[in-house]
Amino acid sequence: MPDASATLQDRTLNPSGNGLAYQVANASKWGEQKFFDAIEGAPREEIEATQERLLLDQLKWIATRSALVSEIWKKAGVDPLSITSLADYKARAPFMDKDDIRAFRDRTDDPFGGVLCVDCSELHNIGSSSGTTGDPTIFAERWDRGYEGPFTPREYWMLGLRPGDYVLEMSTVMRGVGHRITRAAGAIPLMLNHDPNEVEAAVDLIRKYRPTIFFHLSTPVIYGLERLEREKGIDMVDLFSSFRACVYGGEPVGPRMKETLDRWGVNLFQFSSLGDSGTTWECEAHDGFHAWEDVGLVEVLKPGTDEPVGDGEGGELVVTALHNKTDPLIRYRSGDFIRHTREKCACGRTHMRMTLLGRLGDEVIVNRTSILPRDVWTAVEQVEETSAGLFQIIRPQRELTELKLRVGYEGTPEDLADVARRVADEVEKRVSVRPEIEMTPNSELIKLGPPHKIPRVAKA
């Protein structure tokens, strides 16, 4: 087993270290390991010591390489090289957010928004954010540096992936190429586009190869699978019987969708973003999403302040990339509102866990009533014709006098006005505000995506 003091960065940068190549070469011993990396269960003091070492090294790296960081820190009157500790950093470091990146990009014509720290000739892949909260921002990867992408082999190991397994990858390519992790872990990727029109091909691959991991499910993919079950009578329980884990991400799982997945016997694990600096995944305890604290330094702060909130309380997710040297985000305000804990998980891992409560920018105030997409979700799912849960809140501004929803429907209902009335009734039951409903076919709403979700809040 790797030394707990060796970080993911240390081992992937050092071919002679106890890295993934060593693990795969000794695959017969993998079953003896509880964790992929020993640091996953390290005591808090060891995690924090590792964070401090990586943070000071990262600040030296970005001090003269990140144009946006240089601009922000100079304006704040702080020299990155003057930071001496984690505590010093949290007391003095200025913040950045996605608007800063977009503004720098628009002002300078730098497509990377000032965060790229290497020459473009070193890049192997350029992806982007989903753009559901505004214009997409660009991310870069160098494939000779191990795991600077959105996730690492730890997550797959945590879900039970082992060498020789097959992984069904209906993976979006806008944020990196996931099959690198599958292949590095000694497994075999079966690759399809993340598109509900590809689900029939996915069924064929599942029946032929019986993969053990499905990455990843989403509202559009589940919508496609439901249509296939309904129209072709596919036995979904048998279809999903080979999977140790099916990974779902992009947005929350609604109650009706969860009932459907339970009926199919899906062993569901969810994942979410770690402030655009990685991802957070559920383990077998299903008690929050694990964030690797040697990949990102995580703070949870009272929105709009630098005041930390207590363990178990909600606040804004702020992340500093520790592992990524290509385009690191430094003290980045994500806009995600989370609840967190650093208590040891039942699975034995000691890195922090979080639960996503929503996007700070998704709230709409209708006559002094606060409404978030999750408040509408369950209501929309209750109506048979709109049970796929595809909808948008129309939010030209934060405070409104009426709630307007764009809601997707399936099939060819004889009376759309009646469907809209029933949706409005369900929404009113839950939020005490009666909405105006615009009905739209599901197939049209899905086109508004990125592939794995649709924007739940739209200006018009």
C-alpha cells in the first residue's frame, strides 16, 4: 500500500514512486487494500500538514504564472510568496470567482481567463464548464501529469472497480476525457456519447460485456431508458444486474426518479463538482460526498464574507486547487451552497464530506417567498405527463411578482391546458405560489442542455 504521506500529486509525478503503475502491476494484491491511497484514511493533522505543504508549493507556482491571480492579489496588496501557513492564507488571501475569469477573458481575449499557468503547446485537452450558470469557461489538461482532470482512480476504487472490469462510459467530453482514469485503473472503457438517443446502443453493450460501473446516469439518459422500457419492454432489473455502481451526476435526483432507479435495482452513487477543481463522490455509506483534501483546500464560508461556518452548518463552497498545476483556481468562490462535516465517515475515510443544497444564484423571490429548483422538482414529477422532471424557472431577475415555469411533457396529451393546470396545482401545494406554466415537449427542453442536464433557471 502507498505511504500515507505520499500525495496523489507526488506519486503521479514520480514514475518510480508507489503510483498507479505499481498498483496495476500488482493487481493480485488489490483485494487486500481498503483504500486506493492510504491518505484517504489519514488523521486530520496529517491531512492539514499535507495541505499546507501543497498550498505553499502551489503559491510559489502561480505567483508569476497566473495572470488573473497576479492581478487580483496585487489589487488586494498581498504577495502570494509572503503567505507562510494555512492560517495566514485564510486570513489574507483574496477571493476569485467565475465572473472574474469571464471579465478577464473578455477584456484581454485570453480564452482561459488568465488562469493558465503553462504554455498552450503543453496541453493535451481543452474542455469547458457546462455553461448552465452563464457563459462556459475553459479548462485545460496535461495528460503527462497524472490526474489533473475532474476525478482520480480513488473514486472508481471506492465504488469497487478492479483491473479487468468493463466500464460503460456515457461521458460528456466537455470537461476532460474520463476513459483515461478507467484505462489507468486497468479496466476497459465502453464508450458512447452522453445522449438519450444512445441508450439502445448502451443496452447492447451492457448485455454483451456486463460492465460493473456505469458512468454516468443523468436526467436525459434516464429519460431515454424509460422510453426504451416503455416502448420495447426492456427488463431493466436484468439490465442493471451486473453493475456494482451506477454513477449519477449533474443535478439532484428527484423523488420519482429515485423510485424508478430503485425499481430497476440500480446501485446508485452520486457525484458533484468540487468548485470546478475536481469532483466529490458518494461512498458506500451514502452519507455525503467525499472531497479529497489533498486535491483541493476546501473552505465553507458564510456567503459574501470570509467567515467560516461550523461543522454541520451550511455555507458557500470555496476551493483552492492544490494538485492542479495547469489552470488552478485559487480561493475560488463556487456559488454552491453546501452543508459539510469533517467527522470520520462510516467507510473509514477522514476527508471532509458535503451535501449540495443548491446554487446561490438559483434562488428566486416571488412576493417575498424564496423558491429554489428543488422546491419545484417534486411537484413537476407528480404529474404523469411531466414525470421526467424537465423544467426551468424563468428568472429575468431575482425578485419577481409571479412565478413562471417552462415544463416539459411526454407524448401528445389531448389537453395541454389540463396538464398545465395539474402541474400548477402540485407546485402551489409545495411553495404556496401558483405559477404560470409554459408547456414544452421534453425533446425540445433536452436540446437546451449540455448533454447531462438542462439549465434549471433561465432568463427568458
